[in-house]
Amino acid sequence: MNVKLSPVSGSVVAAQGFEAAGVFCDIKRLGTGAGSEKGAKRDLALIVSDRPASVAGMFTTNQICAAPVKVCLPRVKQGRAQAIVVNSGNANACTGKQGLKDALAMASFAEQALRLPRGTALVGSTGRIGLPLPMDNVRAGIVEAAVELGGTTEHARHAAEAIMTSDTRRKEVAVEFRLSGKTVRLGGICKGAGMIQPGMSANGSRPPARPLHATMLCFLTTDAAVSQRALQAALSEAVAGSFNRITVDGDMSTNDTVLLLANGAAGNARLELAGRASSKRNQDFHTFQAGLSHVCLELAKMIVRDGEGVSRLVTVRLNGAKTAEQAEAAARAVANSALVKTSWHGGDPNWGRIIDALGYSAATVQEDKVDLGYSAPGSRKIIWSLKRGQPTRVTFKELCAAVAPKEFDLHIQLNLGRCGTIIYSADLTEEYVAFNKGDVSDPSSLGG
């Protein structure tokens, strides 16, 4: 179904009834990490709906999860929320009972400052693991942010800046579309540059027999009227095709979170799960799904492009696997191979490293069936370097030209089945190593 999506400004406040703010309250105390010495950078954000909203969430499946995740999980299950408070500079992870108490206090401070019912604020954190939050600063920041709330593009940008850690730029997007004759807007902000290979689920539990996937956080708002069940289903599908498809360094964070608020201010007929209503309502749900999936994928790609030290975005398109699980295993083996990623950085079309990674993956692979090729992003014109396990007559110079751009697609055909997948990956650079190794004689250089 062709859905018309029009880009609009305002990101997380583009939708009716939402306001945001970002302030500096000096949360980063120790070991903020190379690249995050941004002076008095905003480090606390508030996102608020003027009315109760349906809520959906996706959370890290890391067995070590941060206190904010533990607070959000039961609150999202309740189905309604009205505000999100987020800090950068401190992950509030591996902080024990005090960390959980502090995360709950953050939510409570926000509810008090905004005069909201208890339990209606959600919380997120990102930064260095294992340090206690400076709660006096956090409280002062929440009070200031509540005063600074507004619905302009500038307010949205302040919030987007406040959640950044090693990010070098804001990540925000919004679109509008039509539902049941009403104009609906959906937008969001996200952050992430390192410790990026999310594998999120709605309940934080890792599905069995599935591979593992600085923290990525995403906060989405819409003025569409959507039931909580439909909202969660839509978000689960959108994340599966976006944030759970990216990898920068293969490390899953303790804090990965995506939260979506839908306040119904647009006045459309409330969306339910597709297949449970009239054909028109089904069409509206699919339109909403298309809008949400688009926003999530655009934000996810921004994370990869801004990855620590990244100079190239590579889309790994793998097909012909026996099962979906094998497609995933094979594609991630390639996307996370240090040897493959360094060759991408050097502009070397080294198919030997790629087929090697395929061979040691958990997928069934037959050497004499593998095809490998390159194309421009989204193009069907593929330059094949390998066919049925053997080099083609394409010259090395031609292959180098194919992988020279800052973005290109790698096509892998296993020719053993009908299953496939897509992973958005990045190269591995000297800058990444320099950025993350730190200097133990200078605690402020150490990352999260």
C-alpha cells in the first residue's frame, strides 16, 4: 500500500499537545568519555503530553538492565503515561537498590513538577555505567525543565541535545499523514553512537534461539488516537525493522529503550489492531504503521551514520538462507566482523573476509553456492565479486569503485532457501579505537 508521508519540523513536539525542554544541570561528574567534553551541554530532557496518552515501549534484552528500564517496564504495561524524563552523562546502571530508588525519584520529581498523577512519568538514562546519579542536580534540572517547556522547533532541539552523549549531532525527524480524514503527526528524537547493537523486546525478555543484538534511546510522540494494544504491536514491528537491524560495534547496552506516546489530539477514529475492525480502519492502521516504521528507520540510520569513528554505512542484504534464524546469524557475522569492517574502512572489497565470516556463522553455508556483490544504496544494479563461490571477471579496480562511496549495499545470496534479512552496519576505524580506549591516568577520558 502506497502511503503519503510528508516531512514536517518539530520532531518530538510536532504532534499536537506535546511540549519538550532540555536543560543543563551538571549531571556528568566523572568519566564522561572522550567526545563528550561539551562544556555546559544540556543533559536533562522533559517530554510532556497535555493529556494522558497510550504508551508502548521496547527495552534492552541484556540480562544486566539499568534502573530506568526496570522502572519503565511495569509502567508501560499499565498502558497510560503522560511524561518522559531523561538524563545523559550517567546510565544509572549497576547502581543497585539506590539506583532503582533514584530512577523512581526522577519519575516522582517530574510528576510533582508537572502536577501529574503518580505513575504517569517514564524515565530514561544514558552515560557511564556504575556511578550514582547526583540527585540534587537532577531534581533542580527537572524543576527548570518544567518551567522551560514549549512546543517550538527550538524546544525539540534542546531535548534532542540533552539526551546526547558521544553523539556528534542531534537525531530528530517527524512526518504527517492522514487518518480517517484527520491530519496526524508523528515524530521523535533518538541518541546513540557507541555500544550499538540493540535487541529490544516489549518485556525485556530475550526470545529463545535468537542471536544477541553508548546506549541507544528513542522517544516518539504522535497525536493519533491508538489503543495501547495496537500501539505496542505497531512499535514492536517498527523496531524489528529498524533499531533491531543496526550495529555499530556489536555491543548491546544495558539501557536501550524506545518509548512511544499517543495522545489522540488529532481526533481520528481510534486505531485498533488490523483485522479487528472495518477495512477502512484496517487501512488507517497500516498507514500509521508505515509512518511509524519510516520514522524509526530514519532515526536508526542516523545512529549508524553518527557511530563512533564511523566513515561508512553499509547495508548488508542477505538472502537465500534456510531459515530466518540462519539469515540473521549469517548477516550479523559479516556485519560485526572486525576484519570485514576494517576492510570497508580501507575501501577494500575483500570478499575473502566476508565468505570467511559466513562460514563460521551458525548458518548453513555451501561454498559453491555463495554469491557476493555490491551496489549503490537501494539499487538493483549489482556488481558481483563472487558467483557460486568463485571470483567473477569484474576487475579489482571496478570493485574498489563500488565500495568507495560513504554508503553502499553488500548483497549476499546463499542460494539455499527463501529466507533473508537486512542489517545496517558500519566500518571500523582507527578513530573508534582511539575514542574508546581512554586513558586510565585521566578518568575524564573513560567512556561508558
